[in-house]
Amino acid sequence: MKKIMFLLCGLLLFTGCGSNNEKLKIYAASSIKEPLLEVINEYNELDPAEISLNTGGSDSMAESISGSKSCDIFIPASLKQTDELTEEEVISGDNVMPYLDNRVVLVKNINTKTDVTGFENANQAKSIAIARSGVPIGDYAREIFINTGNLEDILKNMKVKEYNSDAEVVEAMRRNEAEIGVVYATDVAMNTDDLQALSEPPKDTLNTPVTYPVALVNEDNTYAVDFIKFLSSQKVAETFEKYGFSINENIDIEYSEEIQTQTETEAVD
């Protein structure tokens, strides 16, 4: 696999690279809040740091970064936000790597009865919960509905409830505020008591990669450099995979010696 490299590879990339209690600010998509909190705890077990995590809509956080560079690391739910920040020269393209992959699903509350079976006949529902345009999950949903040919019908004939983030859509569906909704597959995995997946998008209706990049915003924060290095460790990969995410194929995971030796032995056999 191709390995993603950073301009800062020449800097010290091992835990312990800064003094304890140094501040590290992370902005991330609301859909990765739970696993990311777990990863932060894992990092602090090795090298305690004062880490603040702000989660929400990827587009609004990107606007904040564009205005003030108010964080050290940015993990949105779409490549669009980091592409725009790169074009604005707020961040360097060499400091961005595609990291996690997710899937989009159509869902209902587990207690809701509906005749909808998938994105193709979603316009048969009376109401839908969807993130607004500009929020990655909202853009993914609109792309799917455009390509299935029913977006116009949905907007005209259904009660459309728009929200500012994926987390708000999930909460709305947990409260049974709409007949159907569009969220990530990982949201369903983390809310099995409330949400049920109806279907994934039909083939070729979502051509935009559902990829979460990691961007180094503040090159001067050594903890930020170190934390990004930590994201490529075996333990972190397993944490995200436990929540239903997959690691992007461009990432080389640094396996433990035991796993690496076993892999090399199997390759020889």
C-alpha cells in the first residue's frame, strides 16, 4: 500500500515529544466522536496531554479554521473540507491524509413501520431526517437521491427535516421524529437499540468517497504531529474498526512486533 507521508516526517514522531499537559485542540466530525474519545484516552495512557475535542458539522468547523486556524488537527467527514482549506492555503496538502472510510445508509427507527425498502422508493415516506446541504452526510444523501431520480419528489412532497450535523440526524431518528433518515453505517452500529438500516445506496448512485481525512493544521504543535503518528498504530486501527469504520487503503498500519512476525512467517510459508 502507498504510505502517506507528511512534510513533518523529519520531526520527532514518538510519544513523549513534548512536556506533559501541553494543549492539543482537535476538531472532528460528530460521527467519529465516540471512537475518537476512546483513542484520545489510549494516547493519554502513553503520554498525558491536555486534549480538547470539539465535534460538530464538518463545514462549520472548516469555516472556523479558515478564519483563525483555531485547532491543531482537523478530521472532517469528507475530503471536500480539506480540499477547500488546501486551496485557500490554510493548510498544506502534504499535511492531509485520507484516514477512515465509512458507508451511507437509509434508516428508520426500530419502532417505526414503513413501506420504504431503500433509497429508490424513499419518496414513499411521509417524512425524512437529513442533514442540510454542506454537511457531508447531507451532501452524500443528496447525491444519492439525485442519481436515483427522486430528490425533487422528496423535497416537494415529503416533510423534510434538516439538521446541522450527522449527530443531530441520529438523535432525531432515535427520538422517532421522521419516518426515515440518512446517516452513516457506523451510526447504526452504535445505536442498535434505536436504529435499523433499510439499505445502502444502489450501485453508482454515490460516487464521492465517504472518506475522513486527517489534517495537520498547526505544524508547530509537536503533540499534534505525534498524535497523527499514533493514529497509524495497530491499537488505534482496531478501535476504529470496532465501531464499524475501515482504515483507508492508503494507510500503512504499524503492527506490533508479534503480529508483524506472524505476518512475515505466513508470507514465507
